[in-house]
Amino acid sequence: MSPDQRSARVGAIVGGVITQTLADAGAAGLLVLEDATPEGRLLVHWAATALGADRVHTSPADTAYAWMAAGGPGRERAELRRAAARLIAAEHNWLLAHPANKTAILLSREPPPERLLPMGDLYASQILELTGGCTLPAEVDAIAAATGGVNAVDGVLAAWLDERRDLDSALARLGADAANALRQQLRRSRAARRWPRIVPKLGARTLWVDLCA
């Protein structure tokens, strides 16, 4: 299967779930935050294919991930823009969606606050394969660099979650220092602590349902 075929196939599944989610919520459209990221651009494309371009809208400003920021004025500005997006979404009866990938969600200290995370079943390495890029918080990017890259991190996460191995067994593929760094990051992550056995599934129940239902 070519990358374009794989993208279309996965996009059709994600688009179907988005369509059903909007129908269940009685929402008129979708407002996508962070649409300039690789995940955001892909989400906009998939959602527009499923819903029609007139029902897919993007954030009013290109901002850094507010949930990734360490603090300070940059975070405050991003949070103000996020609040503005919430008001716009509420005014038009749109659902607010964040395109964070699964690696970012599982390894960030806090997951994005949005209830709709349509890309949350796709690891960063899968986004990278589909788009040539991916977006990670600085803390997660540092872990990836320390463990040999995004593919190495996702290999551990996939072994732990997809293959149901115990964490020690999944981490055994890394060197001692890298394994310890990743273990510590998982302990700091609220999503990984609260939902340690999320099973990836592109279907009627996806990661954002597991996190928010």
C-alpha cells in the first residue's frame, strides 16, 4: 500500500469517527486548533474530505501549543487565543478539536484540554511517515533525542500498549539510561498514569473517547 493509499484509508476512518462525533453532539462544524502543524494540516484535510470544506474551520491565529509551553507570556498569549477559539466555537456550534498525536499525549505532563483529539490514535512516527513531519512538546522531543528518535520511543509505547507487554519488557529494547529517562517521563505524564492500557484503535471508539468518556 502506497503512502497516499494508506493516508486515504486512515483518513476515511478518522473522518468517519469525526462525522459521527459531530452528529452525536449536534454540532454544525469543526474548529481545528494548531492547523499549521503536520498533524493539523492532515486533520483539516481528512475532516474536509469527510464533512465538506464548508464545515471545517481553523484557529484564528497560528499559535504555539499552549499545553506545551513552560509558562510565561508566550503561554498566556496562547491561552488567550485558545479562549478566543472556544468562544468562536461556542458561538457557531462547532466542536473544538486539537490535532495532538498519541506520542505527545502519552508523554506530556498534561494532555491537551480539548475533548476532541482526532489524531490521538496515531503515534508521532506514523504522522512522520504520512506527512514527513510531526509535532512534539519540548519535553517529549528531548526524550526522543535521548532514546534514539521518535521511532524508538514509539516502539516502546507500541510494545507496551499494542502488544500488552509489561513496561520493563517494552523498555528492554533501550539502553539503561534511555529506558530510565522514558520511564520517568511516563511517571510524570497524567495520561500515561491514568490510562496505562489504552489500546490503539481507529474505529467507533478511539483514544479521545477513552480519555474523555
